Amino acid sequence: MFTETQDGRDADASDPPGADAELMSLIGIGEELLVTSIAVLRELAAEIRKGEQPAIKAFTSGHTELAKVLRQAVDTQRSYDDWRKRTSGVPAQGEIDFVAVRHSIRGKLDRLRSESEAGGVP
């Protein structure tokens, strides 16, 4: 039995207890860190425009750190999607379930063949 969570995902019995609350908490923390990082980089960019040399090194370092964190976030999302698919059989949001598509096409072709053999399809 599937139910939709606050973030639009389908939750099912294979999700660990409290997974939604924990996930929402982590998403909130991630968003907060992202907003803070962007604000810091904007401040550093303003200092660079004023000609403050130490800000250049800090900006480069901050930019590198932000890119690293974003890569970790993407990797974490992929890991979660893979785990969820393995444990529940539900594909990740936006992922195509080729087995189900193949099964659906075969069923439709079988119906067309049987109708054609019966004379129902020209």
C-alpha cells in the first residue's frame, strides 16, 4: 500500500519508520546550508569587486566546497533512490520501469494478435 509523503514521494512499508520525518529534516538542513553558502559567496564576490585580495582565495575555497557538497547531495539522492528501488521495487521519481513497459506492450500486442486472428482487426 502506497501513500504520498509531504515531498510528493510514494512511501510504503519498506521505508524505515520515521524515514519521512528524517528525510524532511535533512532536506531542511540542506536547503539552509545552501542558502547560507550562497549568501557567503555573494558577500565574498562583493568584497572582490571592491578589490579586497583575501576575498579571492576565500571565494575560490567556498566555491569548491559548495560544489563538493552539491555532489554529495546528488550522490546521496542516487543512493537513496537505489536503496528504495531495491527494497520496494518502486522506481525512483522520473525513472522508467522498462520491465513494466515491456510487459504492457506484450499484452497489447497479444490482444491485437488475438483480435486479428478472430477477424476483429483489419
